[in-house]
Amino acid sequence: MISEPPAGGVHELQWFKSSYSSNSSEADCVEVATTPATVHVRDSKNPPGPRLGFAPATWDAFLAYAAEN
């Protein structure tokens, strides 16, 4: 799901990058912020831009799949 950030809430999120994102271009990666109900994902090159939001179980399933492949 792609959505625009709602007024107020998303801007206070604590965003972080994966420790695997230490390549020569620090801006070329995604950032993740979590809340109890949602895992937010954004493009680090466009922080105010659109974000993806996933249920924690869906994000966990994606990470397990990505780790295997």
C-alpha cells in the first residue's frame, strides 16, 4: 500500500537504515520506521515522499523470504 504521510504522526517516527546499507552511496537505500501496528518504509533519497506501510506480520514474512533468496 502506498500512502501519503498523515498530518502529525509519521513525521515523529524514528527512521533507520539497514547495517547492510553501507555502500559507496549512502543515499541509495530504504529506511524503515516501526510502530506497534505498522512498519513504514520510505526511499532515503525522498524522505517527505510517499511511503509504504505493512502489517508487522507481512513485513516479517517479507524479511524471511528475502533472507532465503
